[in-house]
Amino acid sequence: MNVRQKLLGGFLTVAAMVTVTGAVVLRTDAETTHQAAVTEADQVARGIAKDVAFGPAGGAEEGLIDRPAALIAYLERLHDLQDRDIVVVDTRKMILADAVPQNIGLPFDHDTGNQVGRTIADGRSRVFVETSVDYPEGIQQVVVPVIGAGGVTEGAVILEYTPLLDQMEAVTGHAESIIVIAGVLCILLVLVLGVVTAESITRRIRRLTGAVESIRDGDYTSRVSLGRRDEISRLGNAFNDMAARLDASAREILAKEYTDSILANAGEGICGVDAEGRITFANEAAGRLTGLGAEGLLGREATSLLPDVERAEITVDRPDGTSVRVAYTVSAIEKDGRQIGGVVVLRDVSRQRALEHDLRHQALHDGLTDLPNRKLLLDRIDHAMTRARTGRGADIAVLYLDLDGFKKINDSLGHNAGDLLLRTAAERLTAALRPHDTVARLGGDEFAVLLEDPEDPERWAQACVDALSRPFLLQHREATVSVSVGVLPGAERYTDADEVLRNADVAMYAAKAAGRACYQVFETRMHEQLLDRLDQETRLREAVHRGELRLHLQPVVEIATRQLRGVEALVRWEDPEHGLQQPGAFIPLAEETGLITEIDRWMLTEACRAVQEWRESSPETAPKWVSVNLSAANLEVPDLTDRVAYSLSSTGLPPECLVLELTETVLMRDIAVTSERLDELRELGVRIAIDDFGTGYSSLGYLRDIPVDVLKVDRSFITGIVGNERQQELVSAVLQLGTTLGLKVVVEGVETEEQADLLVEMGDRFAQGYHLGRPEPVASLRARLAADSIAVT
């Protein structure tokens, strides 16, 4: 416990004693007041008891206890005069009179300790607290016996003394308040005096203690000024004298040792140089940095190690064959205006420079192939363009490369194999080009090449195609990919590097469109075509929501009678800029961008709605079924079956009236998954058709594994069938195959009457084609059929 705590403890003890004394006085006063109230109430109650026993006149009249009416009137009078509740009970504690008339005749049971019963029994007065539902806080009561003639106890009087106690406490409360205030002031005074005194003493002691601790830590400059003329001040003066002597001695003893220790243990190399430039001092760090040791540096010319500059960074070759990157500064030492030497500070920055180099390399190179990345390539293109424009450099060209079929390798052999392929591709490209050409990886499976002074850029583009056409060995398997290359010659003519890469990218997409595994040279029209394509894609994305798609129906007829049996739903796009567009103008784009699933969904619902409305309004001309084409992307939609079910239920079209058409290529992508999905659709009641039959796969085994109901023979089988017996035999075989398998066969592409007659002879039943009916809007087809009175049987 420190001095301040001891002083405060003493004053707190005095304050506690004052507090205890005040509490005892207040407690004694409260007890005295309560006893005086009880005594006064007891005397009043005994007087009332005497009146109840012998009458108010002191015995001249008969006692009130035997006269209930008089007793009640007496108590009411006292209650009005004294404003206190008085209860009179008999020896059985039955209430004879009460300020509350409802209680008369009831037993008095509010004294939980039976104080009233004990008073009736022994004749001694008592006090108790009456508790009841009406008075949860309790009422202070005094009970005295009612003693009649002959000393016989006839009952008891219960008198409330709470009002009397409150009056007395109110009288004494003022005095108690004065006592409390005086006590609090006294305690506060004691505490304030204690705090001030303790703080004054301990503050001076803290000063002295702090100065002593400074001396202990080696700081001999600390002094204390304590003031006053007491023992603490004399101790402070003695300390100041001692500190002054220690300071003077320490300066003399430690000056040289302190300086030498700092120099010897410094982490940086430090050398002292005299006026002639020779090294006269070197610490251990300087010896380690140079590899010569501290002794080996002494006497050497400083300029033999370091250039004669004030601040520089050099590579120091050590005697053991290693080297280190050293940054150093030279500071001159002057005396009386002339230079007498200097100090050289050396610092090893090898690790810092290596880290900076690694960070720059990582920021500008691809982590997988270690080729320059997009950022570095763009920077090099910018610099090459600047040199070419100012005549300090040759013309430049840029190649943009994208691997064909890389996703297939990644998906089938895994990402590790894909990474190996990319690294190998990077090595092949680097080997196929000149050393000064920049090969960069832009990300994914895209590369780019900066050719400076290429002479013939197309030659190098072909070299890239050839280099990547050879098989790759991945996980003990041979894998083949190709590359599509976009060539941008004369790149210095463009605005900036971003535009150069963009145009080369456009040319690369043209190479992909040309069949892949080739190169294409950029032409301005390519960019225009790309912009048109982007614009068309934007408009196509809004076509469904803006209601620009149109439903056309092409008749499927029973060829012998030329009667309508079914229709095929075909989509058209009412392009606000180019008018009505055929499917070939926008479906490939929709498939590439993923919009085809949304278009197919619209087609499915719209076709079901149109045919069902036709069936309801004109059943005699309505077709028995409607065929709707599904693209490959729809088989990957998890809720395809739910979509078809919703279209049927929302339009009311019976499931057997809907035929879903898929091409052979789509059906064969994954037979297991395809069969499962088609089984789900057939469970709804819809039928499945193979569209363009005969163009996708030569094997007919899949007809056994895939659940289908309709074969649609491709138009290529019908073109040139007239006069071609071999082709007729082929079509006849297909018709026979469908009949044998129990499938409905529909021949597409009937363009002439001769073809139609020939199909009738072959036994074909259903056909469609421009000769039998062109695709047209629903309203137009319905009107034409109604006008021609063609009825469906």
C-alpha cells in the first residue's frame, strides 16, 4: 500500500466513524419517536376501553359494550374527531363496532400473531401491524383489554396509531434532516481534506521517485524542485546534488564506449574515411557486406569499392564469387570550414530488389505459362506504335489466337490436363516465332502475338496454326486442338493498343466463322459486321418482351387426299429495322447467345394456344396435331417437362395433339440423359418426332434406344428423287422402316406435283413442303382453309 492510499485510508476511517455515529443517532431518534407514539396510543386506547366498559361519563351510565348502537355511535364520533380507525371486539374476537360498518359481526383476523387474543387472555396491551387485502402495506395498531366491573375482561379495543406516528415523525424529521446534512458536510470536508493532503504529499514523492527511476535507467539529467522547507524538500536537494555528480562522471566514462558500441553493432555497414579518402574505420556489418571483413577494409581507397558520388546503388562482387546489391550514402565531416573526412553508410538491398522484381514480374506475366499478360502486351504495343509513328521503329502487326476445342479437353480430361495443354501451346508458339516477338496469354485459351517488322504477318499466322495442329500428349493420351488466328497488319495506324487488340479479336472470330484452324486478315467490314451482330443481338433480346415474334404454321397433309392433318409451328421475327426475318437470319444467333430457350418457350405456348383456339372455334378445319421444334439447349433445362405441362394446361390443348421435334444430332448428344428426358415428356401424353431424319447418324440402332413416335424424312432425300431410281429405293426403304417400327413418317420438302405423285405410289401417307402449303400466319391459314372448304376427317 503506497503513501497516498494510507493517507486516504485514515481520512476514510474518520469519515466512516462520523457516518456510523450519525446513523446511530438517527436510529435512536426513530426508535424514541416510535415508542412515544405507542405510549400515547396506549393511553388513548385505555381511555376508550374504560368508556366502553363503564360509559363515557366514567360510570354514571351503563357501559357501551352491551349497547351496540351506542357503541357504534361513540366510535363514529371518535373517528370523526380524531380521524383514526377504532375497532371493539368481544372475548371471541367478534367485531362489536368498527369505522367500517360492513365488518361488524365478523371475526377480527387481521393480526397474524393473534395479538388481540393474547391481550384478551392476559390483560396486557400489545402492538401489531394489521395486514389485509385493503391495506397491503399494513396499519400500526395498539390493542388494550376492556376490563369491566370485578376486573372481568369483556373484550378489547384496537386503536390505529399510524396517524399519531406520522405526526411525531414529521415533527422529528426536521431535526433529523439537519443532523444528516451536518453529517454529510462533515464527511465531505474530511474527504476533501484527505484528498488534498494526500495528493500534495504523494505528488512530491512521485516527482522524487520518477527522478530516481531516471537515474536507475541511465538518465542523469533529471532534477526535482519540491519547494517548501520540510524533510521531503531536503531529500530532494540531496538527490539533485547526487544526480549532478553522476551526470558529470557518466559523460566522461561512457562517451567513447557508447559510440564504439553503436558503430560495432549497427545493422548497416559504416565506414570512416579520412581526408585522403582512405578507410580508417569499418564495422563488422561493412566487412560482411563487402566480403572483405572489417580488417580487410582498413587502409583501402574508398573509391576502389564505391563510385565517387554522395548517394548511389551498386552491385558489389565479393571475393568468394557472390555478389550483393548495396545502397550507400556518403556524408562529409567538416571542421573549421574544411573537410577532414567522411562517413559511408552501406545497406544490403538485394532481397528488397529481388522482391520488387518478382512483384513486377507477377503483375505483368501470366502465372501458368510465364508469358507476358494482357497488361504488358498492351504496354509493348503502345511503345511499338509510338516508335513506328516517330520513325524510330518498324511497322508492327498483331495476331489474336483462340484454341478450338479447348473446352472439350478441359471437360473430358480435367483442368490439370487443360493447364498442361496451355503451357505446351505457349512453348510451341514461342518456338514457332522469332525471339524478339512478344507472345502473350490474354486469359483462358486466348493468346496474342506482337510482331515488329514482320514483313509477312500471314506467314507467321500460318506458322502458329501449324505449330498447334500437331497432337498433344496429355495423360498418356493424344489430344488434338486447332487454333483460329486473327491477323491485324499495320497496327500502328490505329488509335491505341485497345483498338488494335479489339480488331485482331474481330478477325479471329472471322477465322472461327470460316471453319476454324485457319487465319483471317482484319478488314473494316468485319468490325461493321460485328457491330451489326451486337445490335441484332440487343434487338433480339427484347423481341419476346416487345411482342415482335410471329407464329407461322405450315400444313402437314395426307398426301393422297391433300387433306390437312397437322401443322408445324415455325417462328418469324418482325424486326422493327429489317422487317419480317426468316429463322435462318436469327436462330443461329439465338442458339449462340442462349436466347433460343426463351424463344422456344414462347413458341410452345403460342402454338398450343393458337391450335386450341382453332379446335374450339372451327373443329371441322382444325389440325389434329401441331409440331414444335426444340433446340439442343432445351434438353439441358431442368424444368423442361414442367414447361411443356404448363403450356398444355394453360392453353387447354390435349397432350396427344402436341408433337415435339428434335434433330438426330440433338437426340444423340447423351443417349442416356436424352432417353430419360423423352420418357418424362411421353408420360405427359405428347409425342416425339425425329426431325431431318437421315442427316445426322448413319446407324439406325438409336431408334431402338430412343423413344420416338414420328420420323420426318429430310428434304435432301426428296430433292432429285424424280428419275433417280436409287434415291427412290432409299426413300421407299425409310418408309418401310417407319412402318415396321410402328412410327408415323412425314416426308419434308415436297416442291413439285411429280414428287407428290411419286410419294403416293411409294405408299407415303404424310408430307409437307412448299408445293403442299407454305408457312403462313394462323389467321391466314385458317381463312384459306375455310375458303377452300378443306375439312379434316
